[in-house]
Amino acid sequence: MPRRSRRQGLICKNCGSRFSSQKEVRITKTWHVVSPFPDRDGNITISIFAIWICPVCGSRNRGKLSSIKSDAELKSKSYTQRLEEIIYESREITVEEIARKLGIQKNTVLKALRYLIKEGIIRAKLEGEKVIAL
Ligand SMILES: [Zn+2]
């Protein structure tokens, strides 16, 4: 495991080059991972991950670019609301389908769902990998 990098820095795992800004590297893919656990204020941390190419040695790296805390509850709400809408509209849906619709990872959806169901925010039940609206 590489040492924990500075918040803004990117380090090539192959040659060890350090880049202070993501503009210095070529990003080929990005995705978001949403923390399933909102804080006291209902905010959720959204981490942005990327695959990027080191301009020095050309190797492919994968790592976290940054995290955003949804301060105005806006993002966490919209994710939760979208999750709710998807479940209530479909009545019955697999976790995988939800993940695809939201563009976030299946494990993240599963964790978020367990939390939201336990807290009574979403009225549904999990049966294996299936979500059934109640
Ligand atoms: Zn490199």
C-alpha cells in the first residue's frame, strides 16, 4: 500500500513522480463513490476516483482525486431521493440495476440501502440482492 498521499497530490505508483494538480496528468476515467453514512447534518462525502496516466513513465494509476462534502445537503438528498424514486417506481429491483442507474458502485448502493432502510428513510426490504419496496 502506498503511503497516504497529500490531499491534492497524485503520486505515480510506478515511478514515484508527484503531481500537485490533476491537470498535470491525463485522466482517462473518473467515477464517484458516495459515502453511505451521512453525518449529523445529513451530509454525505462524495469521493472522486480516477484512472490517470503518468506523463513521466506512461503507467496507468488509479486513485482518489478528491472528496467533496455535500454542504447544502443537496447532493446527499438528491442521491437519496433518486434511490427512493428508483425503488418505488420499480417496486422490485436488483442492487446491481440501481448501481447502474445511479452510476455508483454496487457495494456502495448496498451499504447505503442497508443504512437507509434501517433508519426508516426508505421503506423497502432487502432480499439477497433484490430490493423490494414496501
Ligand atoms: Zn510514472
